[in-house]
Amino acid sequence: MASIVCQSSGVIAPAEHLRRQRHFTSSPLFTSCKSMEPLKYGNGAAAAAPPPCIPMINGHSMSGFLTSPRLQDFGSKHESRLRIFSGTANPALSQEIASYLGLDLGKIMIKRFADGEIYVQLQESVRGCDVFLVQPTCPPANENLMELLVMIDACRRASAKNITAVIPYFGYARADRKTQGRESIAAKLVANLITEAGANRVLACDLHSGQSMGYFDIPVDHVYGQPVILDYLASKTICSDDLVVVSPDVGGVARARAFAKKLSDAPLAIVDKRRHGHNVAEVMNLIGDVRGKVAVVVDDMIDTAGTITKGAELLHQEGAREVYACSTHAVFSPPAIERLSSGLFQEVIITNTIPVMEQKNFPQLTVLSVANLLGETIWRVHDDCSVSSIFQ
């Protein structure tokens, strides 16, 4: 069974003033992490336990401001103009975010007509409010995207002051450029749809490529799930000399390099692959030394798991002792589960930006929560504070 991992440690700074900026300095991981028992979590429904927390960023505990409800910073929720609404794509994550902020989820009616049309009605006033709509455009992508658009339109027509689309997983992000003639750039099209629907801002997590932020004509806050995964790996107490970070393709080198730098400045290896079609990959060779080492393969998403599985096979052939797979978004299209549970991976570490259904669980799977990271970002956007300082 998959597990949601929650860790916490010391307080890094007092929270007596809501506008106080928090600064983090880098220090080695693998020094002060403590592993805790995983929380029980089943098919998107959290157990009766505190919401998972984000304990570290750059080696410093974040529990001081990621575990206490943000409600204390602004008094009563009835005095707040902050509203959180959830779509139907990932309600469990939305509830965790609201719990971190010390708020109840906004009341909203979302239903389907007999022909599949989506109906949305807000069940409370949002006039003059700062509204955040949590809705990843995960499978079924088209239906969840359309639901997000209708939610945005409902908030706009209800006179919300600001509307932020919180998109933990941004679908269509892979179609971000033309690699062949007569292709569409669907990422730009979806960005236009969200903007025209009435969103004033987008909050996204680990976009497939950085240039996707430029497709929006509205501000975009880009949140990274790396700190959550990094801290979990730190709890494994693997010797830093045994680690090597692996990029599964040339396009992910920048992501893997940034990950390796924060992971005790681990060495980097690159899997060279040749893709012959969508969701079809063929590995050719490996750049770098992995013999006798613990290989950590880093990617932004796992879809059919073809790329990352072929990469793991090559790593074992080249003498890697263990292989860990780390990814923010678990799309898990068939036959991903069969490939990932085949024994090639010591552990598959993902986050809950996309809900993992019960039938997609397997023993090697570990699910980490990004709820408090997104909650902190939402608070900082609402309070006009720096977001980038979280990741420095």
C-alpha cells in the first residue's frame, strides 16, 4: 500500500508578525531528519490525523510555520476575505490545504447534466473576496479543465475581487512547442482559455517546462515539489558519497542538476534516449558513472513509466546498487503500475498533486503531501508576501 509521509522538527522562526519574511540558509541534508510512521491514507480520504507537513527546505525545518493554522495570523475567518474552493479532481488535497490555512472549504455545487454538461453554483457570497480554486487538470483532463473554467466563470460573475486558479498538475503542458510541422501548442491554448475565463492569477506546481509560464498573460506563481521529496530522501540517511542523481532524458538535465545540488551536491548522470513516438522511448546509453551507487532518477511526471523504466534497466546494467524514482506528478496511465512494481525500483516516490486511486497502489509506492507547501504559497499570495523565498 502507498503511504503518505509526514515529518516535522524544530521551529525556524517566530510567527508573531504576519508580514515577517523568513530567510533560509543552505546546509547539508542528511543531518537532522527523523523518520516517522506514515499516516494512513486511503483513496483520497485522509485519516483522523493532522494534515501532513513540509518539514524542511534546504536543510532547515519548516514546521514552525507549516504546521500551525494560518487563521491565527488574521484573527477570525469571518473577517477574512480569503476563500478556498475545491473542484472534484482532488478534493482531499484541497481539504488539507484549507486545514493548513485554518479555513473551511467554500461551499460549492458541482454537478453533471445527463448529457455530461457541467453545472457550477457557489453556495456562499464571494463578493470582494480573494478566491482560490484548487483543481488539477489530471485525467480525465478535458473534463477537469472544463470544470475549472466553469468554476472561474462562476466566481467572476459572483463579483470575486481576485480569482487564482491553483493547478497542482497542469495538463497539456507537454504540448509546449512545435517539434514537427502542423502541430498545435496546446499549452498556450489552455493558458488562453484560463485567462479568458476570468482568472487573475495561476498557481502551478512543477510545470513540464519553464516557458509555459510565459504562455499566460496573467501572473504565474510556480511552486516546486522538490523540497518535499528532498527532505524525505534525507530521512533515508543514505551516505552522500553513494548518491548519484539521474536525469531520464536530456530535456530534464536542468531539473536533475538543481535537484543534485540540493542533495548534498551529488554527482549527475544522464540517460540518453531516442523517442520514436508519443509514450514510446528507447534508451541508447548512459552518460556518467553509477557503478555501486544509489541512483535517484528525477522527473516531473510519470505517465506510462516507459522512459523511467527503461532508464532503470540501464542503470542496473551499469552496476547501480539501488534505484529510486522521484516524480512530482503521478499520472500513471496503463501499463505504468505493472512497470513500476516489477522490482526495478527500490522505491517510487511521488506527491499527491494527482490523487492516487486504491487500485494504483503497490508496495514500493510512497506518496508525499504538498498540501502545506501550496497552503503557505496561497497565504503569501493573499498577503502580498514573497513566494520565491520559500525555495531559497
